[in-house]
Amino acid sequence: MATPDITIYTSPTNPDGDNNWFITGPEIELYPDYTSDVYWQWNSSSGSWNVCSGANPTSGASFYAPSGNNLLYYFGSGAVSGSGPVDTYTFGWDDVAPSGAIVAPSGTEYISGDYLLQASGEDDVSGLWKYVWRVNGKLISEVKAPIDAVYWDTREEEDGIKILYMELIDYAGNSTGDSVYIYTDNNPPYITNEEIPTPVTSGSVAIYGDAVDAACPIDFIEYRLLKTDADRLVEVWEEATITSGSGTPEVAYMIPLSGLSDGDLCTLWIRGADLAGNITSQANYLTITFPVSIL
């Protein structure tokens, strides 16, 4: 003896998102393969069943899935051929966008190198699916929740201002986004100096110069004096005095050196750092070598 076979139709026809989640509450229709009553209920096979009596292949039982994650139980019962087996199907309806925001960078920051992008997010219905990161519209990375952080190699970008965008998507396909302006800079300051007369003929000398960074304000200028005499080698980094332009991509600085002795051969290393964390490498230190001859 044949039993009723029930076919499910939904409107929209397919889920909008992943794992059978719909953005809009789907209208559900259950069609038997011949004249039959159709029984259905949500989330449990016990208790009272909803029924569409006398349904046939041209008239289905029509209803809507409630919001949230739902398990549909259904079966058909024919007047002649008996009842079919209870079948199940999952319907998820979530039309609420997730909430989330960019945590790092916080905006208007100067960043460089491999930077850890971080976000926050939550979704109480279908759940978080993934975070999508873009810079100036270009894809950086997609990571599936619960992972909410990813390293971004900023060296792939030209130095300058950027719009960083994070899109958060739930399993139904709802999305929300957040964006911040940032500055990428992967080049340290360029440092120059005014020449000094050599040899130095007094116990002190001042070094004047400029530091320029086209994409980022200067953080500091520092120097290291390697001063040799018969038995002495001094190697200490000290911070130079910024005399003008503080907080801008171009500054003037001054280095006061004292305690120079006759016969010293001095080598001065000068390096700079910007607010993005770039610092002059040793191979590119500004190097000044001068003898001291005090009559």
C-alpha cells in the first residue's frame, strides 16, 4: 500500500544565506502526491498538529516560518492508503542585521608593516558567519567567525590615507559594516644635516639638520656618538632636540655635543622614527665623522 509523499516548496525558492537561512520569512507550501491530508508543526513531533484537510497535488498547505531557527515536522495521511512517515526540514528566518564595529585600528592612525586588524560582532538569531575586510574597496581578507582578527601586510599599499572597511555577515546573508580612515606608511624619515667645519676645534659642537617624512609626522630624532680616544668607547643613544615643526612630517633638529677632547675621532649616527613606527635602519643612518683638534 502506497503512502503519501510530501514535497516542500518555499517562496523565495531558495534560502538567501547559508545553512538554510532566509532573510525574509519564507512562505511554505506542502504538496502531497495524491489526495491527502497534510499535517505539520514546528520544533516538536508531539502535541497537536496543524492540518490542511483534503489537500491534493494542486492545493498545498500554505504557512510562514516563524523568525529564528525552526525545525518543521510534516507528514501526509491518505484516506485509503494510510499515513506517511514523519519527515523534518530546517527553516531559519533572520531579517535582523548583525552588530559589529572595527576595534583596531581606531581611525586616523598611522600604521605600518604587518598590522593586526580586529573587529567585534554579534548576532543573536542565525549567528555570525564571516568578517570581510577591504581597503579602498579592494579585498584584504575574509575570515569566518568566531575568528575576528587578521594580519594585514600594509607594505602592499602605497603610503597615504586609506578607507578601511569591515563588513560583518550573518548566516542569513544580513550584513552591517564599519569604516575608518587610516594612514599607511612604511618608510622612515629622510634625514639631512648642515655640514660642520672640520676638524672641530673646541670641546663642544652643535649639529643642525632636517628630517622629512612625506606620509607621516616625525616621532623623534636620536643620535649615538661613538667617541674614541686612547682607551674609551662611548655608545649611548640620546634624543635630539626638535627645534621646529614638531608634530609634522618635516622637522628641524639640533644635537648638542659636549665634552670633546683633543685627539678624539668622533662618529655620529643619526636616525629618525615616525608615528607609524618606522625607524631608520642601521644601513641608512646619517653618519658624520669628524676629528677634534683643540690647540
